[in-house]
Amino acid sequence: MAYFQKQQPQEETYEAYDDYDDGFDELNEDEDPEAYEDYPGTEEELAAQKKERVRLLLSVGNLGGVIVGTVVILLLVTLLLSMINFIQTDINRNFSLIQTKF
């Protein structure tokens, strides 16, 4: 009948969990909570980082503008050359028609 006897719950020891680090450190009583207020950096550092991000974004925008401007200029030069070629061809045809009539 020992098989059917109610087993007493065993007390769990948490010694194995003492070395576990979940990455979420909580403040102890002896730690100063104000030390963590400026964790990412001071206000000056945050402002400098924000300025750098804005400067980088503006630089990327400038680069994009230069690329788009270059493409537009190339397109306009191509259209201009095409128009010049058309005018030359048209003038030659017109003069050849005029010469054949007279």
C-alpha cells in the first residue's frame, strides 16, 4: 500500500537559479535610481545624436537630388540633340524639295 500513499510536496531549492541572468537587472536597495535616468546618454549627447541623424538624412536627400537632377539634365540634352537632328533633317528635305521644283 506504500504505492498509494500521498506523497509530501518537496521543497524546491532555488540555488540553481541564483546564477541565472535574464538580462533585466532590477535596482537593488543600495543602487541609486537617478543613475539610470540618463542611460542612453546625457541630454547633450542625445541632442548631438539627433543632429547627426538629421544631417545624415539631409545628406541622403541631397544625394538623391543630385542623382535626379543628373538624370533630368541627361534627358533634356537627349531631347535637345534629337530636336537639332530633326531640324537638320527637315531643312535638308525642304531645300531638296525646293531645288527639285526650280
